[in-house]
Amino acid sequence: MKVELLKKILFRINKTVRSIIVVLTYIGAFVFLSPLFLVLSIVRIGNVDLNYRLFRAYVKGAFWLSGIRYQCSGIENIDVNSGQILASNHQSNVDPLVLMAALPVRFRPSVSDVFFRAPLPLLRVLIKATGFIPLSSWFGGEFRKDVDKLVEVVEGGENLLLFPEGFSTEDGNLRKFKLGAAQVAVRTGKPVVPIGFTGALEMLPTDQNLRWQARMGPNRGSKLMLFKAFLKITFSMLYTFNPGTIKINVGKPIVFEKRGDPDIETLCAKTEQLHDAVASLMSQSGDS
């Protein structure tokens, strides 16, 4: 009985310490890395590639300290020398960082442009310096312009990370995919690498308040609300974070026939194919 009680106490202490480390490293990314990137930019030493490598090293160190572990299989399916589209499921706010730490290539994640206009200067510096791509179509912007922007990135030889679900899942089940990833793939003819993982939702659930604020879009007052949501998600990690392991499966590349202006039927069919591939990889991650 005493042994079981001691185990519970030690588990609680470990979880609390790890949670505090997560919050401190989360804040530290803004407090230390953002000013560093600004200085490197001013002295003309910094660039996206250097910033990304520094940020990746920081993330891997933070994961090690906080007890976030990841297992990745199928890395050989990623071409380190060519631009491609990485299409993954989306479970948590930590997803882009986990993939950044686990995958051997530099990629550019896409995020809502709300984050680029949030009243958080250090956040804006961090995501701009590390190559995040702002998209407006999530909130009524022009979908075509966003796709054009993503096509330009891939055709320029860079790797692109997309979460075709749009928003993170609330229950762990894979959402219906939006058409953007398939459209970029068909218009460029570049390979799409499906990625499925499990474990992130249990480790760090997406804060419901932040998700709700994000869906509001860039309307009046949303900047202040987004700021409050960031404060809430930062400190909610003290009681929602659970150290654990995220299992990642990288599938074989899918190449779609290149078409300049694909029709809706083609996009729907390709999107469904991509959805099935990611779902299969998620299943494999859950079984492993």
C-alpha cells in the first residue's frame, strides 16, 4: 500500500516538474530566440535556414527535458534533396514542432495569418524567422491566392508542411480533408508524403478556447481575445500536459498527374486518396 502511494506521489511530482519545464521552454522560445533572430537579421548573418536549425535544436532540447519522446518510421520515404508536400493529420498545438524535431528535412509550415497579426511581437518574429507561411483563406480570404503562394514555395524547391484537416481534431478521429493539399500537389506535380501519428492529443490537447478564438477569424476584438487565449494555453499546460511518446509513420510518396487547373472532381478524388493514406498510417501508429 505504501509502495503504491509512493509511486503515485513520485508520478505526480514528475508530471508537475515536466509541465513547468514545458511552460518555461515555451516562454523561453519567445524571450530568447526571437531577440536572437532579430540580432542575426540586423547583422546580416541570420537566414531562414540558420534560424530553422537553431529553433529545431532548441525544440529537441526542450522535448528531452520535458519528457516528450517520439518514434518515427518510414523516414526513408522523404527525399532530402527535393521539394515535396508533407501532409499530416493534426492532433495538437505541438504537432509542427514534433515533426520539426523528428523529420530530417527543413519544411515550411502553414498557419493562419491571424498569428502574424496577433498583438504578440515576439511570436511574429519567431514564426516569420523560421519560415512559417501565413494563409488567409481559413477565415474567408481568397483560397486561390493562398494556393498560388503554396505552389510557389514547392516549385521553388522547398518542402511544405500542410495539415489538410485545417484544424486539430477534438476527439482523435481524422477530420475530413480540405482540398488545398491536393490542389498544390496536382498543380506542381510534386510528390505528397502522407504522415500519420498518434499520441499528441493525449500528451498536449489543443486548448478549446484557443481553437474557438482562432475560428473567429480577424474580426473586431479578436486580437485581444487571441492574446488572452495564448495566455490561457500557456498556463493551462501546467495541468493538461502529460509526458509520453508520439508515434509517427511516414508513408510512401504519392505523385498525382500534373494539371494546371484541376477540376473539382479530380481534387475531391485526390483528396480522398490522401485522406485514406493518412488514416492508414495513423492506424499503424496506434497499433505499433
